[in-house]
Amino acid sequence: MTTDDLTAAVIDLREGDAVALTDRLLDEGVDPAAILDASRAAMDTIGDRFACGKAFIPELVMAGEIMKSISGKLKPRLAKGPGGSARGVVVLGTAQGDIHDIGKDIVATMLDIAGFEVIDLGVDVDPARFVEVARRRRPAIVGISALLTQAIRSMEKTVAAIEGDGLRPDVRVMIGGAPVTEGVREHTGADGWGKDAVEAVDLAKEWMPAPEDADGGGSA
């Protein structure tokens, strides 16, 4: 029984096997950080398949649910030992006027798996709430999601509110969702955008590399 078996189970979306393997590996004394790395490797593979059109939203959702179960078992153990250090804090929410959360939830799960501390504000989040939490928690990134075109105006107001509060030099703003394009990013004043969860997480990793990546000369 190895962590490779867990990676394969997650890739194949065998939830029962993945959870059982996690329990067994923990019982055998395997480092929780190694188990988490194996799970992350599986998500990287699924993300690559999604980017190539070989996997789709249902697979991402299912993989995210499996990872939530695995993470729930690992987090208490990771808090007691080495490993699992966060890349940085991400404040995430769906723009005011939009109550859709599937895309946001996938991004939140994948960011958590990638080593970020995610503060999920939920849906229909007004600009003042984003600012309040960003001022208190000092995140590296604020992520704003939307499915509805009319929510783009709320994204613009949120970016302006973060800027107006003087937080912008230390906080990068990422937007994403079905109506978002490079033109929308320019219009809202956001720093970056992702057409899907995989791109969003890749951009977050680029902006905030893991400590070992930074030491090895990774991009910032």
C-alpha cells in the first residue's frame, strides 16, 4: 500500500477507495504531508486533463468532493506536524448580485489543496465585505467570481473599493467566471483572470509560489 495507490484512486474518482486508502495510510504512520502531496498530484493530473478537454466540470466537482473528504482527515494531523505550510491567504467570493457558487467552490477546494489558506465569503458578496475581510486578514489575493454578466459591474466596484481603501499595493485581485475575458479584466482593473478553475489556481501559484518553489527560483 503506497501513496501512489491513493493518487490513482483520486484520478479514477473512486471516492470510497480514496477515503479508505487515506485512513489506512494514516494508520500505517505515513506522513500526512506525503498523503496530501499524493492527492495534489492527482488533482494536477485531473487539471491537466480538463485543460486538454479530456475531463469536464462534473469530474472537477467530483474530484473536489473527494479532496474535501481527504483534506478533512489530514488537516488535524498536518496542524500538529511539519509540512502543509500555506503559500498565502486568499479571500474568495461571488460578486454581489450573483448567487452561483459551483465555480467558486471548485476554485476554493483546489486552492486549499495547493496549499493556500482560503477564506470563502460565499455568494452575493458586497464590495464593503471584501474590503472588510481584506483589511483584517491581509490576503495575498482577492478572488471574485461571477456567472452573470450583470455582476461584472459589482466586480468593478469591488476592485475600486479595494483600491480606495489603500489595500491594492499589497493585494492582487483575480476575477473569473463565464462572462470574464481579458477585456473584462481590463475594464474592472483586476490584476488577472482565469477562464476556469485550473487557470485560476495556476495563476495563484504563479503569484504566490510555495516556499520550496521560491527557493528553487520559481516564478513570482
